[in-house]
Amino acid sequence: MRQVQGAFITGYVTILIKGKHPELFFQQCTRNGITVWDIRKIAEDSCEGNIKLSDVKKTRKLIRRTHFKLSFVKKKGYPFFYKRFMNKKPLLIALLLSFILAIFLSNILWKIEITGVPKEIEEKIEKQLDTYGIHRGTWIFSLDSPNTIQQKLVEDVPELLWVGVDQKGTTYYLEGVEKVIVKEAEKNQPRNLIATKKGVIKRMYVAKGLPMVQVNDYVEPGDLLVSGEIGASEDSEEEDEDDKEESRVDYVAAEGEITGQTWYEVKVTIPLEYDYEELTGNKEKKYFIKVGDFQLPIWGFGNPSFENVHYESTENPINLLKWELPLSIVDTVISEKIYQKGKRTKEEAIQAGIEQARSDLLLELGPEAKILSEKVLHESNERGKVKLNLYLTVEENIASVQPISQGD
């Protein structure tokens, strides 16, 4: 008879029956609902067979009503394997502690390597990393992500143009690029300065070239502001008249800053009622072990006690020596948020519209531009919204380079 399916999971034993015609006992087992298999006669008065672990009690009761002798030869299956394994508790505890220790040591920062920068900048980076709590012996899970560290270093170390942060096992590798201030080489290519926008000239500073406009002049886009063509100085009166008629032109790269007053018409729409989200400061933390797309909670069970929540998760891979395990610890911060409604008066909406228009225009023109004044040309209130048509006066650099094409 073949082995009963699932017998290894539930466990089974091999029994030895001794007596006259021992095979008759296995027939009695079958008649009493005891499953037996692999029955084999090993001697004239001995016979072996397998029974389920759950049928041992029934077999003991049955053997008492017969003249046969019962003995257990082998014990097989998961229950016996588990019992033998659990009996070796010192070994089990040692293996478990060794694994935990290996995981612990594999997730501690042991080394920081910095390349690509001079020694003095390297020392500054090390000091800055220390202020972030990044040093040997730090628990890796407590550190910011490499992208966040990169951004902080570029902001806090002025000498850095760029830095790359990469974590490999228990080591952080940082590769930096020093910010080199390169003086712009003198551009010798002949060029003019022309107007890019219509406006009124307010200030002029010409380093090279011939000014073609003056302060308070009105210019249109494309008008010549500073010429790169400069006529040669007149020769002495003793030169021949033929030579005087001949003129020579020098070409230079015009340089200067021309500040003009320009104008912009901007339209904005501001609602009188608006919604916004606000975090209350109440937080809960949850920790998960992530395997693939499956997350198993290990701390912080149950649903959050907040009605409206904002989730922010950080995933930290688990390392074992130099290998990254397919496991990670997910740290999730659940913050309570509430939805608020606000109302503006018409005057507040107009002021908010002006601020928005100023902000959007400066974002478009750049930090060097300066808004001098604004004027509301038209306003209307439609369906709970204030619509504004604004006229803004701006002071900005209106000069642009135009190369000069020289003849033969």
C-alpha cells in the first residue's frame, strides 16, 4: 500500500507486531478504522507496518484485547521533527541570537568614504554629516534617505557644486564635485546691445561700446542701445585730404547694463471662499516588514484614531553583511489633518490677487526685476470670485546681445 497522503505533516509511526500470524492484527486494525500501510513480514512471527500518529491510542487499546506484542520502531513526520528540534533549545537560541546579531551589525553604519574633493572640503563634509547624526556606529534606519542627505550637503557646504550619496551595505559612499568659480572670459566677438522690450530707459552703464540712447528715451524691441562699431579718432591736420576722407571702424564687444521701466497687464481670479488642509500636530507611528508588495505590521496595529489622515512613509532596506535582503522596514508616520474653510472680503481678495500677480510676474522675470507699482484697471465680482485686470510697472534689464556680422 502506498503512503497515505499528508501523513508526514500529521506524523506517523512504524510498529512491530510479534506473535502467531501477526498479519492478522493489521486486518483487525483495518476493521476498526485504523489506517495502515507498508505492511511487511520480516519474520515468521514478526510483521511491520505504518500507522498515523493520531491512531496510536486506538492501536494500544486494540492490542490489549489480543495475544500480540506491540513495539514502536520508527517515528517520522513533522511533529517528531519539531519536537526533536525544540529539544535542542541551546542550539536554537544560539542560532536565533546569531541571526539577530548579524542583522543588527549589518544595519549599522561602519564606514564613510568621501572622494572627488580636496581634503579641506572633505573635513567640512564630515563635520556637516556629524551634525546630521551620520557617523560610524549609527543605526542606518534612523538616517535620512540618500537624496535628502545630498540636498542638505549642497545647501550647507557652499564649496560643493554637486554631491552623490550611495549606500552599499554598511558603507556610505560620497562623491563630490567642487564648485569652481570661473571668471567669464572676455568675449572679443563684436556685438551690439539691443532692446528686448519696449520701455523707458532709467539707468545706463556702458563698459564698452558707443551708447545710442539716453536716459528717459523710449525704446521698442530691437532698437539699438549700445553699438559695437566705433569710428577711429581723427588723424592730425597735416594728413592729406584723401586720407581724411578714408575712415576706419573698430569693432568691440559691447558691454553694459541698461535698466528700463516696462509695463505688464496681468489678469487674476481670486475666490472669496476657499478650502485648505491643516495638520493638527497629532501623530501616530506604524512599522511594517515589507516583502515584495506585502507588508506585515510589527508595531502600531489597528486603524488610526484620526478621521482624516496624511501618510508619510520611509522604506529602509535590511542588510545581512554585504547583501541586501529582500526585506525592508517601512516607517509610516500618520498625521491628523483637518479641512478648513476660509472667507475673504472683497478688499482682501483684491490684495491677495495683487500679491499673486506680483509673485507670478517676478517668478517669470527673475530675481533682478523690481516691481515699482501696480494699478487695478478693472475689477468684477462674479459667482463668488473677484476678477482683476492689473497694470504693473516694472524695472528690469532690457538689454540683449546681438552679434555683429563684419564684412571682408
